[in-house]
Amino acid sequence: MYGWTTEERDYRGQTPLHFAAEEDNTLLVKALLFKNANLEARDEKGYTPLLAAASRDSLEVVKLLHERALITALSFYGETILGVATKHNSTKVVKVRILCDKLSVVPKIFGDSDSGVGVDRFFCADFWS
């Protein structure tokens, strides 16, 4: 983090957690969460780190952050996680949504072979309800 605190912002209003989320850097995201980084920090578009991850198709970070973040948060433009993912062609995140709908929010096992993206019933039930 090169001397940054967890709350510092860049010219787009993004925190180190936004950056790590966009880059799908789960190791850095975990380290920042350990340091109590703000999950609800918003950048200039109103994106939280979770929305930023969805915009860049960072599915592993989306899965990690959904457990802790306010998943109903909207951007300043009223975009949901699915809306942001669709807008930015984040195919893995959109595919999880479709899979959760298809499986009626209860996949057979973690890492269901039909999905190719590794979701479980808790992820579907919590994330997309």
C-alpha cells in the first residue's frame, strides 16, 4: 500500500480497498479487511468496493466482500450489483446470477460443475435475495 492508510483516496475517490477489489487481488483485500478498511466507502460514481469488484468481473473478491458488505448498496446512479456487472460486461458475475436463478437459489454442492464459477447456496441466498 506504499504508505497509504486504508482510508486514503486517489483522484477518483477510491480507497486501497476499491483498487484491490477492481484488480481481483484477494490477498490484498483480506489484508485490508484485517486492517478494518471501510467496506462502505464510495468513489466518485458512488461505487463501494463491492460494486467496483462487480464492475471489473472480480468474482473472487465479490464472493469475499458479499459476506461483509451491504449488498443492497446502490451506486449514485441507482445501479445494483447486477446492474453494474451487466453495464461493464462482467460475465462471471452475471453468470453467477443466472446460475442462482436457475438453481432456485440452492445449488447441489459448492463449486457446482455446471457453473464453472464455484457458488454455494449461502452465496446465492444472501447475495441475490
